[in-house]
Amino acid sequence: MSNEPKKHHYVPQFYMRQFPCMADAKKVMTLERHRDVVVAASKSIARIGYEDLFRAP
């Protein structure tokens, strides 16, 4: 079994922690587009900005 991480963050988590939500320090505000509507939502830092099992070419 390999010790390589499964989630490779292309936006470092330590950087995202500089912009926390007022209600929860482990979340950041995001904007998502749903067809013609833009929705603001708070998302967990651990759940955004990564690729699963990223492999360099």
C-alpha cells in the first residue's frame, strides 16, 4: 500500500484558511454557477480545491 495522498490540493489549505467564514473557521465562502444563477455558499476547506489521485503526465 502506498503512502501517497489521495487528494492533491491545487489551492493550498493553509492559504484558504486565511479567508474563513464568520460562523465557522473551517469553511470559506464560494460562488457557484447554476445555469443563469450565481449562488453564494459556505464550503468546507477540506472539500474544495483538490483533485482525486492526481497524476502528473
